[in-house]
Amino acid sequence: MKKLMYLLVPAGALLVAAHPTDVVTDLKLTTEQVHNQVFYQLTSEDPSINLPDPVRRVGKQLSAGARVSAVRAMGAVVRAYVESPLFRNRYDDWLRGQYRVSDKQTAESAYAENVTMNDVQAAVNQQVTQTKAIFSQLPVAMLAQMLQQQMTQFQQQMSAADAPGKAALARDLMVLRNLQPLANTKPDEFKTNYIAFMSRYMAKQLNHGLEDEPTRLAEHKAKAAEYRNRFAQYRANADPNLPIKRRLCDFIELAESVDFDARVIKQGNTLEFVRDEYSNQSSEWKLLYRIGREPVLAAHDMARLWLNDLK
């Protein structure tokens, strides 16, 4: 049988305090420990109940009536936590981590799915237009200084360029050398022509960088599609009431299967079930048997009520 979450019995496992009005304190547990145990039981694929030995010893000493009271008290603590915003936010953070989703990734994925090469080209054109507008506000003296720096840069690049690259740089250098004297003799003409050169040069450089853009877009769209599938799975499991219902149903089914009248006999230092079919039952089944009829049925009734409230 699938492991189940003892939503009504974590951290106390039906064993609990002599004064159920403050069950957590009486067990010498902290609220954080109880919350962590509940969260672990709900989110683990193979949960187990790990109780400190002092808690187990106290539980064994309690009467059946005290255990019933303790179960009801612990059940109220557990349900209050699971229904709180603290738990809901923690569960959502955990689930986002499981499916690797975030608000930032969702926005980036939506953009990647919708963007086209036309959008990319439009962004390049807009960048060129904006740069041209900025240059048009600069004084001629600053543009002339930029031209000189650009000529120096082109000359440096020529030493490492291949033959086609050197030819292109030589052509650009020739244009700039012809423009340079105009900064003093015809400043308006210089400004117009230099800005036009810079716009062409920038557009050429940016468009050169777009040669591999279709491949990059395809890769981004594939990743976006994979993310969309993960996000859909996250959304399908976002309601923590879904696993809570499953755990409650598991517990109810298991509790109803336990034969509390099953006979045991002592074999050496251990007690063994007379019937082999009970010896082969799960560790959870045997735990409920040891806890006893009254506290288990109390937990069963609380689980049933909780489940009905969730429907």
C-alpha cells in the first residue's frame, strides 16, 4: 500500500500529551518541528514518521482516553497549519521549485513564444533610429572627436582582419577621411553625412549579428514550449487540497482495514501476529494496530470530517 501522510498524527503519531490543551508544548516539540513534519508528510513521495524517543515513551504510557484527546488536539493543530497562508505560501514555493517555474521565467517564456524575426528586425531599426536621434543632438566638435577615435579603431582592426574585412575597413576609412575636413569647413554638411555614415555602419553591424538569430529564436521557442508544459503541470497541482485529499483518503482506507482484534503471540522477545496475512501488512498498518482502536478511530473520524469539508 502506498505510503500515506498522517495528517492527523504527525509529530505526535497519535501518542501524545497528558494535557492536550497544549499538545505541542506537552510533547516538548516546537511549532516549527510540527510544521516541518506536516509539510514533509504532505510533499514526500515516501514519508515516514520520525519521533524522538522521549515522545514515543510518553505515548506508550498514555491511556487510550488520553491518546484520543491528544489525537483531537494534534488534529486541530495540524489542520490549522495546513489551512494557513503560511503553509499555502510554503507549498507554492516548494511546488515552483519542483517544476522549476517563476514569474520571471513565465514572462520570458511568453515573450520567446511570441517574438518573430520581424520583431527582432524592428528592434534593431528602432535602436538605429534612437542612436541617430542622440547623435543629432551632439555638437559638431564632439562628433569630430568621435570620428577621429573611430578612424583609429578601424586602423587597429585592420591588422587582425582577413582580406574581405580589410577591404571593408579601408572603404570606411576612406569615407571618414573625406568627411573629416568638413568638420571645420562645412560643419552642417559634416554632421549630416557623418550621422548618415554612423547609421549605416551601425545597421550593418547589428544586422550582421542577426545572421544566426533564426536558429536562436527556434531554440528559445523550443525551451519556451518545454517551460509551458512544466508550468501547466505546476498549475494542475497548485491546489494543496489535492494532495491533502489523497493523503486523507489513504489514511481513511488504511484505518478501516486494521483489525484491532488481531491476536498476537510472543515469539522470543517479540510479539508476532497469529495470522500470517497480518504479519505481511505494511509498517503503517502495524503502527495503527499498536496505537489502538480508540485513537485511530478518532483520527479516522477527523480525517473523514476534513475530507468532507474539502469536497
